[in-house]
Amino acid sequence: MSVVHSDTIPVSSESDIVMVRRRVRELASQVGLSLVDQTKLVTAASELARNTVVYGGGGTLQLESLNGPRSGVRLIFTDQGPGIPDLELAMRDGFTTGTGLGLGLGGAKRLVNEFQIQSTVGLGTKVALTRWK
Amino acid sequence: MEKIPILRMGEFLLVTIQVDMHDRLAMTLQEDLTNRISETGARGVLIDISSLEIVDSFIGRMLGNIAAMSRVLDAQTVVVGMQPAVAITLVELGMSLQGVRTALNVDAGMEVLRESVDGPRAM
């Protein structure tokens, strides 16, 4: 597998969340994901972008198009926020420390093919999502 | 500030969401609609989301809130025109929009609202 193209954009405000959706949609359509898969990836990206802004205090999104035996899109959200103390709990549906429904992380995971999360309290959180064609 | 227009048609309010929704815009719509229902005594609200390319948990929650608030103000809400890809994604995300009436299109949605106000039409 090789990364064909990579680009990093800021994720620090509400308008950035809208921009994330637009950029992910563009890339997903270029890579040739089906409309349903595009919609799933954009929705997952929207959830994670909001987490990055609201809980992570802002961060970045790295957008990658992948090639190799399979093509796909990988999204890496990184923030230097407070981190998540209990990842297992945070992934559970209905868990929220904010005002949301608590569907963000668990929901986003269900919408993609691969989901990796690393978080260190006091240092930040990194979430990588991949949707294959 | 950017706003989503709310049209009045008889005893109903109509909203077509045509922009990419920011979170704040969604919050504003929620407040504006609640105020308009109370000012006008509207009995129904129809929200057309056929142009929305995604509904994430935030927008889903807003739709649920609007339905709940309008119910408390004695108005029925119908959400119409959801794209199939959006419906598939919403369910997988874990949102079933409980408490929100939906219809396939504006015509069907208006019928739902009329029935809720007048009772089922006599054949």
C-alpha cells in the first residue's frame, strides 16, 4: 500500500468542520468510493472533526488517498488536547462528557473499515480512519 | 449572520435546508422555529432535508429537539426528503431519529401534517 497524496488542514473552528466534510467528500469521490461509502466516511469525519474542536481544543486532519492492492481514503485527526482517560468507556455508545448523544466515537468506528485511536492524558489524541474502495 | 428562512403557509411552517449546516446555524434554526411556532400558533412544521448530503449526530439531535419542542407547543414536525445514503448512514451511526415523523417527499409530508390537524380525510 502506498500513500498517493497527502494533505493537512486545520480543524479548530466550526467552519473548519464544514470544510472537513467538503474536503473528505472531494477526496472520497476522486478515489471512487460509492455514494453510500462517501456518505459514511464524511459523516464519520464530521463526528471526529467536532470532537477535535470541542474536546481536543482544535487540531489537524491529514487526508490521504491510498493505492496498492486496494485504493481507499485514510483520515488522521490529531489534537494536543487533554486526551481521553478511559478509551474503552469513550468508545461506548451513549457515553458523553459533553452535551452530545455519545454516538461520536463508537458511531464513527462503525462507519469505516479501519479505526485506530491513541490517546495520552495531557498530550492529546490521534484517530485514524480508513475506508477502502 | 446567516439564517435559514422559515416560510409560513397557512397553519404550517416550511423550512428547506439548502446550506451545509454549521453547528451554530443548526442551533439558530432550532430557536427560530420554536419562536415562530409560538408567535404564529402554527400547527405543523415541515423540514425538507433533501439537499443535505449528511446528517451526523449533531444535526440528528437538532431534528429530534425541534420535533420535541414543537410537540410541546402543540405542533407536529415532519422531516422529508432524506437521501437514501443518508438514511443508511444514520442507522449505522446508531441514530434512528426516534420521535421524529418522516415522509418521503414534501407532498407526503404535507399530507401527514394535514391529517394530524384535521384527522384522516374521509374517503
